[in-house]
Amino acid sequence: MARSKNQAAKKRRLGLQNLETRKLMAGDISVDVDISGSRMDVELTGDGAANGVEVRQVNDMLRITGLTQGGAPTTIEGNSVQYIPTKQFISGSWRTLDDLTIKLGDGDDQVVLRDVNMQHHSHSDLKIETGRGHDRITMLDVTVLDDIHLLDHSSDDGNDYWWMRNVDVGDRLDADMGDGADTFVASYTDARTLDIDSGRHNDYVSLFGIDVDNLDVALRSGNDTLRIDASAADDADLDGGSNHDKLDVNGTGYYANSFDAVLASESFETIYD
């Protein structure tokens, strides 16, 4: 039986509505630059959707690019890319990048940092904050003169994946992953203090080529695995938490650690040494 004109029009309207809904899924990130004295702080804030962003330093510019996340491309202030100078000459004096803060909130988010150099101020900090959802953080060739703080709220239950390589921190690198089956992988990373809290559930932490003064790892509840190879720590506290946890420090030769990880460990039911 032939459809009436009203039925056909109704179907077309529904199709347009679905298209509009899909467009609304695309996330947008706002950019705020605060200049105070010689300092320039940059803050990126997500809108609660699935946000994806890459921050890469190219010469004296931060190139902030939206990534496809949750099936839709993230925009930066409504555009695909935005450039922020890491130093500006204003009113006869230089203003240089101090702090970089990224807050993406809820949603399955992704943050990529590459070639970022934050050494203009002794108190320069990098902070990345996520919320509910399965979040991914990638850092490659990043230098921060003071602290790096990575935070996923402890009450938020998502399976996060945080990966870093060639990261140099002047003071502390704190990674608070919150609850969920999380993965933390770091290689060739230097800091005064590396503090990892993987939260509850079954987590995996892998450290390779780490050089720190203080290493603190808390795996909390869950069947967790901690693997450490070719790493150095002057002082270490490795806590497997409750349930059945594994410590793998079975490296020899180049892969051997320069500290006694087994002696620094507690609450691991299985140890490979």
C-alpha cells in the first residue's frame, strides 16, 4: 500500500533529527590563556563529550589539534586546530609558558602530548585531569621543570590507558588513575619522585628505564601486575594491595634493575625475580 505524504514527511523529519543528534556528539575544547607578569598559563577544557586532543610543540608554538574521538572529530574553539605561542613579547618584556592544564571531564577521552618543553619557569607544571569513561593519555618527548599531575577521579570507574616515553620531570610525576582495569606504561622517564596509584580492580603497571629518587606504587585491590626492568630508584615502596598480585623483576644484564625491587615490595603473592 502506498504511503501517505504525511508519512513520508514524518520519516524525512526523523532522518534530519538523527543527523542533528550525531552532530551534537562531536566534542569541543575551549582554550584559555592567562598572562600574569612574565608567566603565561594555558588551560584546555572539554565539554563533557568524548574529547580528543593533541598538543604538540612546533618551535615556539603549541599546535592544538582536535582528534576523532567517539566517532566524531573534536573541535578546538570550533576549529580543527589552534596555535598558541609559548612566548610573547608584550609591552617591552617577554611572557613565556608556565603551566599547561588539560581538563576533559566525562566521556571516553584521549590526550596526546608530543615535543612539549616547559622549562621557562622553575614552577612550571603540567596537569591532565579526566573523569568518567575509558581515557587514554599519551606523552612522548615531554620536559617539565617542576611537576606533572595526571588525575582521574577515584570515584570514576573507567578502564584507562596511560603511556609515556622520554619524559623528564624536575620534581614529581603523580599518576592517580582512579578505579577501573587500568594500564600504566612508562619508559625512559626521569623524575625526583614517581608516584603511581592505580586504584581498584585489575591493573597493569610497566616501568622500563626509569630513573628516580623515590618510587611509590600502590596497586590497591584487584589482581594486579607490576613489571619493572632496567630501572633505578634510590628509595622505593611497592605495594600490591589486596587480592592476588604479581611482581615481575626478572630482568638480567641490560634489563636488570639497579635496586632491590623485591626488598621494597609488600603484598605480592607471586614474585618473578
